[in-house]
Amino acid sequence: MFVHHKILWMQGKDISRVERLKAFIEQNPADAFSRHALAMEFIKSGNETAARSELEILLDRDPGYVGSYYHLGKLFEREGDLQQAADTYKKGILEAERAGDRHAANELRAALLNCED
């Protein structure tokens, strides 16, 4: 209940989406959706180091959050670390298959193929 009231209070203020997401995460560090959204906000703003950190924390705590493997792999690719990107995609493929998410597994396979070219 406290989180809801805090966020409602914050919505009336002039704060960024990043600050709102950080507040959500502060109240519930296991909130994978908010952590993933925060990472996407960091990517949009060009803060890829912070994005990578958030995605790594998320996947360490919730390896089944398969959508994050794609974005983390792309971050590694942009950094030039193709081996780490490939390893990330492979982990994501395994998790997606484990979850029965064929669409995500196929997207990760395509990313892996492009990464290895």
C-alpha cells in the first residue's frame, strides 16, 4: 500500500520516469518489470553502463525474465564484446525454451546468428 501512495504522490510532481522506476524498485527490489523498464530508460538516454548493471541484476535474480537477455546481449555487442553477447543469447535461448516461449527463443537465435557473423 505504501508503494502505491508514494507513486501516486510522485506522479503529481515533476520527476522523470527514471526516478519513478527507481522508487518502485526501492520499495520492491524483486520487481523485474520495473527493473527492466529502468534499464530501457537508461538505454534511451545513452547510459548503457547503468542499463547493463540493471539487466545483470535482473537476470541474476530472475533468470526467467527472457526479454532482458536480448537487450543485454545487444549492449555487449555495442561494447564490442561479441563473446559475452553470444553467451548471453545462449542463456536466454535456454531460459526461453524452458519457459516454452518459442517466439523469444527464435528472436534470441536470430540475434545469436547475427552476432556470430
